[in-house]
Amino acid sequence: MDTATPLAVMLESAVRQVGQIVLGKEREIRLALACVLARGHLLIEDLPGMGKTTLAHALAQTLGLQFHRIQFTADLLPADILGVSVFDRERSQFVFHPGPIFAHLILADEVNRATPKAQSALLEAMEEHQVTTEGETRPLPAPFFVIATQNPTQQVGTFPLPESQLDRFLMRIALGYPDAQAERMLLAGEDRREMIAHMQPLLDPASLLAAQHKVSEVFIAEALLDYVQALIARSRGGKFGAGLSPRAGLALVHASRAWAFLAGRSQVLPEDVQAVLPAVAGHRLRGPAGEADAEALAQALLASVAIP
């Protein structure tokens, strides 16, 4: 197919390279990369020590992106994220010192350990790719992408993300425990931080922007748009709660295009929609009892709508 270009080959190599760091998680790596290609933000929710930070760092290194990690804590302030103006005596004026948000890829580590005030500092950056501080709007680098990690909300010292902020994330994934073979390789192998330090970038910001543009050109048929719309309509009411918003529908289309592009195809298939729907819809669906198993709800939604 016409997407089997050198760019697609480089992306496939990127999946393999990150897979050498995060062992046994090819599907999750592909979802994370598809999220980047779809110009979205990624939320990784899992127990501490499962490789969430490692995945983000390895992805940034492989894609050749400027990477900043922000450790979210209860005392974090918005200025610690966005930046602050400091008075310069020599110039007799205030000079803005950019915060860590000014990078291509931001790791918001343990985002739900910060207060809602600090969490909200990410909202404008994620939605508009700009920040407004002290009355001045400043653009962020392109491409711009946020990976946020989150500990399970039942753990001590967490502030659950509100639905309005969860909706800013195109996907939510969980890594889970590695299988026995991958865990043995991890235990017997080299330190992952040292391996990341020696990784060679396979792309750069310009080539990633080109790939994102190619993804937007992947064809999606009218019948498949009918399928997406049927899924959205079926999610509204009943055991799925309020259901999926129009923004969620757009996210599903963008993610399906990116998944098809990673597979080397120029056209979206129903299987692409089904592959990404749990990651796109899981954090947006709520059962009658509130937070429910995301995978089960997504699979129930898929089972309730006929494939075109």
C-alpha cells in the first residue's frame, strides 16, 4: 500500500526499538505511538513500578523529541509547570523563565498526586498547544504531546482527575504485569535507564510532523463513519452512562487512522476501530455504579453494534 513508505518503515523500527526497553508490551507501545501520530495525549494508569515512566522516556528518545519530566506532588504550583517572570536588575524589567511545559514531550508523572489547581495548569497546554501566563500567550513547540502517568485512585494521597480533564486524553492504557519470559529477561538484563541513554533517535520533530500529516490523509469510508457513529449513539444511555461525546468520536476516528497507518495501510478497516476503541473510550465510559472495568465496558459496546 502507499503508506509503506520510508516513514512507515521508520515507525515500525521505532516500535521494535522501544520494545527492547519495555519488554512484552508491543500492543501498548503501538497504542502509545498511534496516540502520538493522532496528535493526542496519553494517560497511563497502573501500579507503581510497571514501566510507565520508562515507556515515556524511551518513546521520546526514539522519536528524537525534547523531553521534560514533571513530578507531580501535593505542593506543586502552576508556576512550577508553566514558568515565572523574575525581575532582572540589569535590564530593569521582568524576564519570563519558561517552565518545563516548553518541550516536545512532557511526562506528567503521577499526575493525580497534585492538587486540582496544579492539574488544571495542563488544560490549556493540552487543548490549545499554548500557555497564557501573566496576560501573555506563548506557543508551545511543535509537535507537542503529554504523557501522564496515574496511580490507581484508591491509593493514598491521590486526587482523581475530573471527567473534563480525562476527556483531554485521547487514550488511556495500562501496561500490566509482564509475562514470565519478559520478566525473566528484565531481571537478567541491563539496567533500562542505561539502555535508554544509549538509544539512537530514529526520527526527529520534522519527520514526526510529516507522519502526523500522512495519518490525517488515511481514507475512512462512509460506511465506517456510520459504524463509528453507531458506536457513539449506542454508548449514550443504559449501562454506559452518559456515553461518548462528539470529541470522543473524533478521537476514535483519528486513532483508527493512526492504527491503520502503523499497519501500513492507506484505508481504515473495522478492525482498526475495534483495536483502538478500548483505549479511546475506556476512560470516558461510566457504568451505573460509576467507575467500572473499562475493558469490559468497551467490549460490551463493541459487541452491541454490528460490524458493517
